[in-house]
Amino acid sequence: MVVVGIGCMVASVPAAAQDVAELTARTDTLLAAAKLADARATIDQARRLAPRDFEVLWRLSRVWNLLGDQAGDKAGETFYLQARGFADQAIAANPKVAAGYVRRAASGGKIALFRGTLEAADLVKAVRDDALQAIKLGDGGPAQQATAHYILGRTHLKLLETPRPLRMPVGLGWATLAEATANLKKAVELRPDFIMFRLDYARALVRDEKPAEARAQLEAGAKLGVGEFGDEERLKEMAQLLGELRGK
């Protein structure tokens, strides 16, 4: 046991619990520095200490989702499926906290992209429902809520790439540009320092025929530093889209 003084109060905290809290906090720091391999090793260490801990499980889901991004192509689906499994466990451990739903929506969205939105219609609906549930719960601070709004907006935006008459028979006719734009805007407002959110918000603005606003988002995003795996590629995509808009 570790004795912790809190003002005039003294509380005893199990050493293992303290270790897990330190490891989850370190995982967050490593992910913010785009050190994915180190983050994986750290959260795996936490998992060995507390395999059913909610805070460990949703972070495991996030790490495995990023590992899927790193693997790329079809190989990534294996990681996304594992990420979804960890998210399921997190929700079972604590169904009243947004983080589990955010992580299940994130991994489900990745799987749906691999399988095709029409072929994975039920999964796409589940992604929408998980994002809406996370937003309804409203906890987790700006980072969690921004991600929930981003996933919801991105889902609408992605579905718009398929004509509505093709989406309606499988129950995906609900996607709208208004919802895509509103949710991506909210994501940027909650987390303005995240490149991915600004990039997709700019794409929605382009689709909404608002090139000046899109350019503003891309220019702001180009000034941000790398904060997560994949940001280098996103910065290239931003530069390409910005060049196209400036050429018009």
C-alpha cells in the first residue's frame, strides 16, 4: 500500500492501482508524441496488471486502432477487429462513460471502410449510434467529445460519396452534408490543434461549396505540428488540397 496525503486527509492507495494510473497517463503522453511502439509496450504493461480495468481497456482499443493505421491495407483490419474487441470490453466494464463508445465507433468505422459502406451497413449504423451515445453522455473532456463529433461527421461525409438511391435500400439514406459539416466544425472547435479534424472539416466545406472557409482550415492546419501517427501524410494531403483550391 502507498500512503497519500490529501490536505488533512490520508488515504491508502494500492501500489498496483497507482502503477496502472501512472502507466495509462504515460500511454497518453507517448501517443501525444506519436511514439506508438512505446505506447503499446506501456499499455500492455498496464494490461498485465489490470486486464479488466476500464481505463486500460479503452486505451488498448485506441492503440490497436493506430496499429491498424500503421499496418495499412487489408492487414490493418486484424488490428481494428482487436481494437473493437477491447472497446466492447471497456463498455462492459463501464457503460456510463463515453470513452468506450468513442473507441468502438473509431474501430468500427475503420472496419467499415475496409469492407465497404454498403456491404457493412449494419456496422456503419452502429458507428453512428456509438458516436451519438458518446455525445449524449457528454463526459471525457474536449478530446473525447471532439473525437465523437468527428467520427459522426466523418461517417456522414463518407456516406455522401455514395449516391443516396444506392444507400437507401440498406438503411443508410440518413447521411446529410449539414450533419457532416456541423459535427466536423464542432470537433475542430473542441480540439483545434488536431490536424485530422481540420482536414476533414475542410473537405466538407469544399463539398459545401465554401472554398474560402476550407482554405482557412487548411492554412490553420498546416501550421500545426505532428501530434499523432499519420499526421505527416495528412499534412501532405492538406498541402495538395490547398494547392487545388488556390488554383481555382
